[in-house]
Amino acid sequence: MSAMAACSSAFSSVMSTIASTVTLTLRRRLGALVIRPGYPREQRVVVEETEAHAGVSGKEVVMRRAAVYKRCGCKTRSEAGGGRCPRLGERGHGSWYFSLELPCGRDGRRHRVRRGGLRSRAAAEQARAYLLGADVVPGRGAVTVGQWLDIWLEMRQSLSFNTRRLYTQQVNDYLKPCLGSVPLRSLTVARVQAMFVGLVRANATRQRPLSPATFVRIRGTLHAALNGAIRVGLIERNPAHLVELPSGRRPRAVVWTDARVAHWRATGERPPVAVWTAKQTAEFLEHARGHPLYVLYLAVALLGLRRGEVAGLRWCDLDLDAGVVQVSHQVQDRGGRTVVCPPKTEASVRTVALDHGLAAALRVLRSQRRHGDGGGPVGFLFANRDGGPLSPGYVTHTFTRLLVEAGLPPVRLHDLRHGAASLSLAAGNDLKVVQAMLGHSSIVLTADTYTSVLPCLAHRAAEATAALVLEAARDTAIALRERGRREQRRRGKGRRSRGRVAKKQHRRVRPHSAPRRSHS
């Protein structure tokens, strides 16, 4: 019996050690996947802390694998669906979760782990298998840059659609082909620098070379991913932080002057960013008059709205009596679908004043859209045949076609936004007013990027500078003449004073005369 007791005690000790080891391993793996505070609540890992104790049985060491499931934040529930959201079956609605249980302790309580916010079922199964000990992701020392980039993209659930698409494109086209097989802990500044040197050399054979701004964005994506690896303890420093990039400057918007237009017609060369003059903008709007999207382009040219913002305008956002429009939504093209989403930044949500001409054009558009019962129009200002918002791509394509028909020098639709800022500044508006109109959070961005020096404004500034100098020159000439007169008066007064002194001295000094004779 003593031998049996000894064997039982040894077995319990071994099982306790195994349970403790499994628990520690799972917690370490869990720590590598924890999303730090600051992300949405449903994207964090939740662990109900209880400590594993000795004395667990062999069956309790085995993990119980819970099913992967889908959740959403909607409050709508369907009784027929068992209290679940009826839209959970739709693709792209909600996110995927998984749960598992660690070994229970002496008190019988289990360690419950829940993880959510994953984009696909496969990602949830992969993360769950990783926590359970499967070789989905190798140990910390063997994780490659490519593997970590995939994990990092899955963890960044708060990214907008366009930002995620940009990150994914940069990861797949540049980062993984050059650095994907490199162990993450072996990544050095020299390796990252060599990648950018290779990309610069490859520019010579590219049909469309990468710009310096593209290099900055690629480094920014890698820098953000490596910062995430630092937060979970995979590496200690960020090699992308010390990488030097090719020098380059952001292209400044120039104006289509007559000389630039003549050069473009002769050579076909065009500047990267160019804006129309007030006359050229008026020519385009006159050519577009009568087109169904005339009012849309008029709003972009005068208010500087982004194409997604103007496509997302609704009739309820418009107050023609007050002469204002509220920008609260934008439209984006996502994989062949047109979706409505919040504006680009918090500062993009703004109220913009309407001029009398644009307000009159909107009144005409509203009268054309009135229902037969006399009610006002609903939905989007510029809608497609189905009543949905126009695709931003269609808006851009139509603008390019009208531009070519008008025979004007080429500009992008977004350059109308540049032009609106420059025209507003040329009209004498304050830079702070232009910033509010464009929806910028920083006035520096408005001053550095969206304002070009129009010829009329340049001439006005030159004339003002010349007038200031000429006025100062006139004041200086008057002062010099006045000083000369004072000097002359002072000199004349000095001469007269010296003459009077000489006369006085002449009277005092008389020649000796003969003594007077007496007449006695």
C-alpha cells in the first residue's frame, strides 16, 4: 500500500507540474496576443484570473475547446433566431470570437479566456490554436517578419477600409517580398536600409517610379508593425526608426498660367499638382452647366468639399433658409460596393456656409426633385437610379470627361479643392476661415498644402509691397527735404548772428581822436 501511495503521490506531483506548465505556457502565449487598452472593448482579451493548484486530475489538464462564434454590437434581436442579430449571417457584419478554458484549480473554478474582434473564422481558429499550443506561430525566437506582419494586420481591427487596404498592399508588395523570411529578432537597421536601397534601384525599371512620399508611407507601415512587436515583447527596439530615406519634398500646387498652358500644349508635360485660375474654373463650370452633376462640381469648386463628402450629402443636411450645409458623412468605394461612412477626421464634420449663387442652384435642384404629392426630396442630393449615393469613382470619371471636352489644362478633381482654398484666400478671406471651410484640424496643413499663389493675388501682393516701399521712399524724401530746409535756416541764422556780432564789435572799437578845443 505504501508503494501504491508513493506512486499516487508521484503521479499527482507530475500532473500538478504539467498543469502548472500548461497554464504558464498559455498565459505567455496569451500575453503575446493581448491588445493593449485604448482599443475598442470587444477587441481585448478577457481573462478571469484563478490560479491552478496541485491535485488536479489528468482529465482536468486537457483543454476544453469551445466553438468559434460570431458576434456584433447591434441591439436588434430576432426571436426566430434565438435572440441573435438577424444580420449575423451577412458577410462583413460583426466579428469572430473564440473561447477556451484553462485547467481548473482546487476550488473547481476554470480559467476562462475569450478573444474577439477578429475579421474571419479562420483567424479566430488560428488564434485559438496558437493559445492551445499548436504550431501555428513559432516561438518568439523563430517568428519571422512576414508572420508578424500577418498577425499585426489581424490585430488592427480599428483601421478604416482604405487604411487597411493601403497597409495590406504595402505589406504584400514591398515588405514581405524583401523582409518576410527574416527572423523578427534578427531584423536590423542595415537590413531595412538595404530594402529601401533595392527599391530605389528598382525605380529605374519601373514604368511608374515610387515617389519619396511612397517610401515614407512604407517605412511608416513597417514602423507601426514593429512598434506592435515591441508592445507584446517580441523585440526590444525598432530598426525602422533609424532608416534614412531618399530626400524628397511634397509637390506644391502651381497655377495654370498662360505660359504653363502653352508649355503643356507643346510638350505634354504637366505638374504633379496644379490648380485653375478663376477664369479657367468659370470656363469649366460654364461648360458643365446643364449636366446633371453641375451643382456637385459647383459645390466642390466653391466650398472645397472632398468628392466623398459631396457624394454623401443628403437633403436633410441642407438648410437653404439659413444658407448652410452640414458635412456629416462621406461615401467610399469598397471592393465594387459604395458605402456610407463617417468623414475622414473629426474636424471634417463641419457646417459650411453657402453663397447666394450656390443656394439658388440647390433650390432649382430641389424643385426638380420634388415628389408628386408636393413633399420635399429625401435621400441623397446626388443619387443614382436606385436612389443610393453616387460612386466617387463615377464622379471623378465624369469630371475628367467634361474637362477634356472643355479643352482645359488637366487637373484632378481633388485639385478643385486646392483651387477653392486659393480662390478663397485671393478673395481676401482669413486663413482661419479657409481652414474651417476645408475641415482641417491644423491651420499649418491649410497653409502648406491647400493654398497656391494665384496670379491676381501675386500681383496684388507685389503692388502692395511696392506701394509700401514707395510710400516709405516719399516719406523719406519729405523728411530729407525738411531736414535740408532746417539746415539751411540754421546756417542762414548763424550767418546773420555772426554779422550782428561783428557790427557790435566795430562800434565798440573807435580810433583815437584829437583833444577837443575849448571855445573860451
